[in-house]
Amino acid sequence: MRSVEEYLRQAADFELLSRQSKHPALQKRFADLASCYRLLADERRRLIAEGVIADENDLPDPSGKSSSS
């Protein structure tokens, strides 16, 4: 499952691709994908705020390492 931050990073990557592309159709497609990833981030943020899903920052590290080390 992706985190809010991962969705936002992916959106930023697609925005950059959109700006760098010379082809109008690709510019639009990349911009649309960036928008979709921002929507996913917003939805995940909403679900976390409502308590429907756990905040990824509250979950234990799957590697077993403590975040305080």
C-alpha cells in the first residue's frame, strides 16, 4: 500500500514529465496522471483522518527496526 507521500512524489514526477514533454498529447496524459495521483493522496489522507485506515507513520517498521535508533 502506498503512503500519501509516495502518491505525492509520483504526482510530482508526472508533472515534471508533462512540463518536459514536447508532445501535447503526452503533456496532457502526464498532467492527467499527476492529477490522479494527487486525488489518491487526498483520498488516503481523508481515510486516515476518519480512522478508516491506519496512518502509515503509526505502523511498525516491517524491517523490525525501531524508528528511535
